[in-house]
Amino acid sequence: MWKWATAGAATALAASAVVLGRHQANRRRLHRQLASTRAAAIAGREPTLRPDFGAASLPAEFAQQFIVRIDDFLTPATHARIREEALAAGPLKKRSYIPTHKKGGTVSYEEIHRSCPNALAFYHSAAVRDFVSKVVGMPVGSAGDHDQSAESILYYEEEGDHIHWHFDHNFYRGRQFTALLSLVNQSVQGDASAATLVCKDKAGIEHEVDTRAGTFVIFEGAKVLHRATPAAAGDLRVLLSMTFNTDPRISFLGEASRRAKDTAFFGLRALFG
């Protein structure tokens, strides 16, 4: 009996390994396909940055606080194109709820490739990459195509949508930076939503970061403790979230940990993506 049970368990384990291997091979093929079609998808969609946002002082500010914000980072036409894409992609989001940690909706990097070419072009823009590199003081690039949080769209649209205090854990070999482009931020009355970005400085003092529509925020999430406060009924807050790395390489353990983290946004399927 014991031998039969052991043999059955081994057979089931082997079968599971085969299924998982096939799934991961299919995912790798999909990632290669997305990468191969990206240039055509973003052609002619280069974002236009507003030329007068006063960037000269930002590197020194970032070196001190590990966070900076810029008002009206894009021209109105560029911002409107990305905003309308994000609103249209709303039905494609995955909603998640983890008690005491987060509640909200997310559209993945993979889905952005399919449905949001202007948002994709923003993330892969040389002008945006060079700007972020200048602010943080070192060259950065996009995260890997396997990373569904490399670029995502975040939706705070139901009462209580939030994310609790956290650091953005860095699973890559180099430094990692988070950039947030605010696309929509409004309450049912038409003013700013109750959902706000709050961070703590080195002294532990809380600061609310103004994320009105058009704002671009860059911060090193591994060093800045932050949260999004709960949305109120009727609020709509939509953000384009991006990850930039100084070194996109990742270890096997780091990749496994990154996938486990992504279950908070995309469910258990993130473990096998």
C-alpha cells in the first residue's frame, strides 16, 4: 500500500512538473512575441514632455529624499491619449483584495501591450528614460518582459480601495525606482479623490504627495515607506505605474519572490507567469 501511494505521488508530481514546464514555455514564447511586436505598436506614439518643468534642482532633491514630483509632466494632448487608453482598459483590470494590505484593480504589462500603445510608448520612451536617469543620477532601463508589474495601470475606484504601508521590494540585482504618472484623480464632487499617496521621511514624519492629474512622481520604493489612503465612494484615481532598473538581471530566488509578490495584484496565476 505504501509503495503504491509513493508511486502515485511521484507520478502526480512528475505530471505536474510537465504541465508547469509547458505553461512556462508558453509564457516565454508569449513574452518574446510581445517584445518582437513592441516597436511596431509604439511607432509614432513618442510622448511629448513639457519643456519647462524646472528639472535642474530635481537630482539634488532626489539624492536627499529619494522622491521627487513634477507637475504637468506631459503636454495636454499626450496626457489625454494615455488617460483615455487607461479608462478604456478599465474592464480588463484584475481586482484583488488582501485584508489589512490592499484592495484595488490592476491592468498588467502584458495587457498594456495589447490595449494601451500610448502607455507602452511612454514607458519605453528614450526621453522619459533619460529624464528618470538624470533625476536618480544613474542610467536606468525598463524591467523584463516577464515582469507583469514592469508597467501597470492602477485603479482606485471603489470605496475603501487602498494599499497599506509598504516598501517596494527590489528583487533585481541593481537599484530599482518606481515612477507614477497620475492620469485621473477626482471625487464625485469634482475635486481631488480621498485616495492619496503618503510617505514617511527619514524622521518618520508623514507627508502627503500631491498626485493631481498630470503629476509625475519618481521614488526609490525600497527606501521610501509609502501607502495609498482609502478611496471614498465615487472616487476615481488612475495611475500609470512603472519600474526602472539599473540592472535588469534577476536571480532564480529573486524571480520566485517577485512572482509571489505579484499575487497581490494578479492572483495566483502570477506564480506561473
